[in-house]
Amino acid sequence: MKKAFAWILTLVMAISLVACGANSATPAGSTTDSTAPSASTATAGNTNLSVIWWGNQTRNERTQAALDLYAEQNPGVTFDAQFAEWSDYWNKLATASAAHSLPDVVQMDYKYLKQYVENGLLVDLKPYIDSGVLDVSGIDPGILEAGSVDGGVYAVCIGVNAPALLYNKTFMDENGFTVKDNMTMDEFIALSKEVYKKTGMKTNVSYGAGENFIDYTMRAQSIELYDGNKFGAKSAEDFVPYFSIYENGIKDGWLISPEVFAERTLGSVEQDPLVFGSGADQRSWCTLAYSNLLTAFQAAADAEGVVELGITTWPSADPAKSDYLKPGQFFSVTVDSKDPEAAAKILDYWTNSLECNEILLAERGIPASSKTADALAPKLDSLQQKITDYINNVVTPTCSAISPAAPENSAEVLKLYDSLQEQVCYGKLTAAEAAQKLFDEGNAILAG
């Protein structure tokens, strides 16, 4: 337990990048109770399940509606639904972990799954799969394996997505710019320079959320970001291309200033420069996100004045090496649940209920169950069809396998990435200096 609580305290300090005032729900689970109600008691109307997820307003509304439908179909089952922005979410979960008050069902991310399992915080779902409570027969074994650790199944993926550069297609078309799939980094930078020169519109390159993008750039060099409890990089030089994007972008003027983010909630769709800002220097023609977020970004764009958003791949020196499909948007049952079987039934509902997925409408990504995905496909709107086409016809034919999950003590390294990125953007460090600091300090953190 000493190891577990040390990790929890690290996570609390490292993940909380900014406070989130808008979504301040407090996780409320219960300690393990040997007198927990059985599944039959749950269906008799005796069960309240707490469920927490991160997300935007679109996701919040759809998830709540799906839970309302489940409660309607299962009289007496009620939900304590909670949500938060990404950065605040992990802080809340870490705090609840320390108090053994985790919600029954938690949304889980691939990068943190192993850490939560190794610290004994999640329930092995295999017994519920074996008993038929949780039907995973429609999920590809490779996707199911992504939620597995050491032979146990600790998370079920309800959406498959991929890295996606979302962009203001209306703006780009009106100004004569073409955005192509599988842009190299040089092509992306050249385009960003052209956009800035002609319109004054700047570019946001994953500011304040560097972990996924640095992994993406390293993959282009055939280097895994992590190799056990150390970096996969052999020297600081391997990190220079990543930091050079920010150093040169600020120097050449096309990269958005870090000052723009000073009073914004990082990770908030509604406050992203793609859809929010009063002038060209506070806006970006694109954002680096994931494919499933197109729905939320389009909703936010519509609220700001109707524009059409496009979707393409993140830029990379070698797009085929960098790109991947992400079995993301996992859900897990926690060890603090009083009724893990009833909680597992919620995962089955998300995985296999067409009615549920007609409400969710692939907002978290294409359903992992092929049976559900096939049944849902004709019911998707044009926006979801665009996402499906992107996954199936742009990413899947040329992508590579996803990188291994981050090691347990990587939480503090996440804070280091963003701190160094910020210092480069403010001109306090050169790309070479930031790369050396990351290599030295990051490896020291990872080594424990």
C-alpha cells in the first residue's frame, strides 16, 4: 500500500494542470462492503451506481441521457452521474483513490490503465465475461487485449478513435488553402506559415498537452517514448525535433502565443483557439485532438457561428510510422464498488445496447463491438459518417501499432513535458536546452 499511496500523491500533484471551476462534481463512491447487494437485488430496484467521466458538454448530455434510459429500463436502478474536464478529472480520481471512495464505474484512459491496475484500484472483469454478464463477443481480440493487464481484463473499450487534426474547413477553403491527409511536418509548417502570412491566423500545436504529440513525433523516428522505466530515446538529440517545432514557430510568428492560454482551461473544447477567441492572433485554424472530438468541436463551432470543420491526420516526419488507432474511452469497475456485477452490467449496456449507442452516436469513437457498430452505421449523421470514413479509409490502411502504455511513475514526467514546452514558447529555453533537461530530469523521474 505504501507504493500505491506514493503514486496517488504524485498523481494528485502532477496531473492537476489547472483548476476546473465549471465542472466541480466530487467523486462519491463507497468503501468495499461484504454485505453488498447481489445482481438480483440490483434488478429488484435497490442499486445506486456512481459513474464518472471526463468530457465536454456534448458528451455530458449524451452520457446522462444513456444512463437515464438504463434507469428507465431497470426500475429502481439509479445513478450518481459525475463529470469533469480532462485535467481536473485525474486529480479527482487520485483524491478518491486515496480515500477509497472511487465511483463504481470510471472512465479510464489507456495511458493510465496499467497504473490503476498495479495499484489494486480496478476489478478484473474476466469473471463477468466468463459468466455472460458482460458480452464481449463482438469486440476484436486485439481491442479487448488493450484493456487487459497480466491476463485480467480491467477495462472495456467503448470507442475506437485516432489522432486527428481538426481544422476550420470553411476558413481554409475561403482563403484558398488545401489541407491534405498525411501531411509531413515540413508541409504542415509551410502551410501554417502561409496561413499566418495571408490572414494573420496562427496555429496551435498541442499547447499544454504535449505527451501525446511528443510520442507521435518520436514514433516517426522509430523510437518508443518509453522503454520500461526510462525513455526510449538514446540521447537528448532525439527530443530536439519536438521542441524545435515550438522554438521555430514562435520565432517565425505562426505559432500561437502561450499568453493566449493564461486564462483558459487547457483541454476544454469550448475554450480551444479553433472555436474561441476574439482576434486572429488568439485563434487557430486547427487543433490537434482525437477523431471522436469532431462532434464536440463542431457543436462549439456552430455556437460561435456556423462553420464546417474538416478532419485529417496529425503532421509527422513519417505519417505511417506515427499514426495509430487508439482503443480509447475505456470504462472500468473499481474495487470500491459495492456491487461490481451491477456495475459490469453498465459496461455491457454501453458495449451491446443499440438503443444506448443511438443516444451516444459514436461521440467517444466508433463502437468497439463490430455488431453494435454495424447496426449503428445507418443511423449516424453526416458528421459521424465523416469520422467513420476517416478511421476506416485514412488511418487504418497505413497506421502502426499503438505505443506501450506509460509506466507507473510517468505522471510527474507529464508535468515536465508541458513545463519545458512552455519555457521554450516563452523563450526561456532553446529547443536543445529543453531536450537535454527532458532527457536528464525525465529519466531520473522514471528511474524512481
